[in-house]
Amino acid sequence: MKRALLLGIDHYSAFSNLGGCANDAEALEPLLARNEDNTPNFACRTLTARDSSAAISRDALLEHVHELLSPSGSFALFYFAGHGTPMNGDVALVTSNGTQTTPGVLFSEILTLINGSTVNEVVIILDCCFSGGATTIGALGNQLANLRNGLSVLTASRSDQVSMETAHGRGQFSTYLEGALDAGAADVLGHVTVAGLYAYLSESFGAWEQRPTFKANIDRLQDIRKCDPRVPLETLRKLTDWFPRFDYDFPLDPSFEPTEENSNPANEAIFSGLQKFRACRLIEPIDEDHLYFAAMRSKGCRLTPLGRHYWRQVKAGLI
């Protein structure tokens, strides 16, 4: 069972109020709850504190994390958007009732719960200031110098940086995260993993902006979300038909181009698939910039290194 707990806290008693955290949590929920084909994904619980009537206390946060990590789950995702504050090498996730002395829940407390949980895969995503401090040695403690197996932590900033909000009532990191989940970080097969999220987010920020961090101890990548493949799978499986060897040069001629008077319907269908491969950088035309000219000038195309990777997957029966 896959479960996700999403918290967005805008209201605080002893800290300045924020304006985008509740919006962020609510925007991410539908992307996590359903895959792109509308099949169920995470069973989401979304809690937002826009004002005092919906305040989220330290005890409430811990109680919900306890439930998230209960033994009936196999994959848990925890997302937090709100204030973060450094605490002796750790970072505290500030709750609505937090004070300067006890601002909220220390990340080391959450790590302790994770380490005592039987949930195999846990992903933590933090959009708060100083969130990179969540996986420093100070936060992990001497006895927890390494993340436990199956745990990934993705943060909006380094331990010495703030996490910015936009002028449109959203967190900058979470806005990019929404785009990443909405197929921006999907690979050719449509898999969105935590590593893919980090790659997308890392490229989204400039050299002078906040710097997302990613730390993990995993032996396989689980899908955070499944999107439609960039190439239909039945077409992708044609790789080994059209390229009998990974170093094969596929010959083209004008009959592949549908605008030509002497075009061939069977070749046109192949050319349509090759164009999809080209769009995903799985193939490249030989001595030409475009497949059209490679066909019109009777040249050909070949697999790129990425194309060879997927060729091997098809050959091995993995796709």
C-alpha cells in the first residue's frame, strides 16, 4: 500500500505567516493520488493550516507521521511545506503552535520514527528554509551516520539557505516539483522517480538561487508517479526489429516520406515510429540534421547511446 502525507502550514503563532504552503500541498495531491492514466497511486492525506481554525500542532504532526509509517504500508511519502529553522545541526519543521524554544518537530525525531518503521520505501520531500540540514551528520546523530536502506530525502535548499515563495502564492521549489510530477521528470517509459525529480529540480534553479539537495540509500528506484510513455511501448519494442544489431545503420530512402508521390505505406508507418524515437533522442540521422533529409537523400539513421540502452532492454525482454 502506498501512502502519502502532505502538510502545508501557512499559519503560525510565534513565526511570521506564510502564503503559499497550503496551496503547494493541495496542488501536489492530485498528481500523487493518480497516475497520468488516472489509475490510483498514493492514498493521500493532505492537511493545510491557512489560519488558526486549522492549526497543525507538533503533536498532530507526529501523530500523522506515526500513522503514515504504520506497518500496513509498503511505500510512504512525506511532504512538508512551511517554516524550517536550524537547531544545533538539525532542522525543525515548524508547526503552528511552535515557539522559539520549541519550534516544532526536529527532523531527527522523524528519522527515529522511520528507522523504527517496517515500511520498506520512504521518500521525504521538504520545502522549507534550511531543509538541507535534514541529512547532515548533526541531524543524523552519531549512531545514524547513514540513511537507512530504502530512504530518500529531497530538500528545497541547502542547510544555509532559505526557500523562496513566488509572487503567485506558491513555493518556488514546489512549483517546479509540480511540473516535474506532471511528466516533466518522466523518462522514455513514463517513470517518475525521486532521482528524476532531483535531476529536474536541480536544473530549474540558477547558480545564485537556492540549491535543492538529494540524499538516498536505495538499491532500486520506485515510481513516484507513472506517466504515459513518450514512445508507445508497442512502438518501442520495434527497436530490435528495425535495428537487428545495436550498431546497425537503418537505410532510408524517399519512399519513407509520406509527402512523396512514390511513398510506401509500410515504410511510412516505420518512419512515423522512427520520428518518435528521434524526438526522444533514441536515434540520430546519419550525416544529416533531420530525418526528412536523411530519407530524401537516401541515407539512414542509427541508435544513439540512449537508444542502445533501450535496445538492450527490449532485447532482454524487460520492456
